[in-house]
Amino acid sequence: MDKRQVKDRRKRPTPPLSCYTLTGRRKKARRSDELANYYVDRYEKNLLVVTSSIVIFCILDAFFTLNILQSGGSETNLFMLFFMKKNLILTLVIRFLFTAFCIMFLLIHKNFRLFGVVKTHQLIYLIFSIYFVLILYESYAFVLIKAI
């Protein structure tokens, strides 16, 4: 039984970013009415490793893509091909920043549900899996092209 006089002593919920982000104590929901759609100050180490790996995979993807293109391969993503023809370095920087921003956004919202169905942290693991398979494929293609 809840013995508190006031339902919630805080005037507003935990913000997505605050001075306590990464240094605060809040790792999970503390109240029964906060089981979904809440922010935390600290993140699980495995989730930090996965999000960092996604950013590293983004860099590896750019490396393999450039080497495959220089060896005679072709870009199948028409959107990326258009921008790569305009300014290659700017395209790679924007691609990296976009990926890093999106992953950080998903990490901050890890306890939220998309469309009320999919947990955001599950989406992070899905993105990691897709990037992992992409890096395996590109490394295989890179080795094949170098062998020829």
C-alpha cells in the first residue's frame, strides 16, 4: 500500500537530457505507473556497447563502400549515389552524424514503445543486427574484389 500523502512529489517527470544524464542514479522505473515511456539517467552497459558498435559499423560501412567503389563496384542506394556524386566527404560526414544522432535518440528513448508495440531498445538490437550482416557482406565483397 502506498503511504505517501501526495501521489508524486515531483512536479514533472525526468527529462530526456539533464545534468544527471550518465551520472544520476535512475536506472529504471521506480513506480508501478512508470513501466513504459520513461527516461533514465544511466544506461545498461550492453546497450552502450551495442550503440557504440553501430556507430563503428557506420564508419566501417563507409570504408568498405569507398574501397568497393574504387575497385569497380557500384552503389546500389540511389539516394546515397546522388549525394556521393555531389560531394563525397560531405556525404560521409552527414551520413555518420545522422546515424550517430538517430542512435543516440533511440538510446535516450530506450524505455519507450513505438506505435505502442515495439520497444525502442529492441529496435536498437535490430539495427545492430542489420548493420552486422551488412558489414559481413561488405567485407566479403571487399575480399573478393581485392582477390581479383
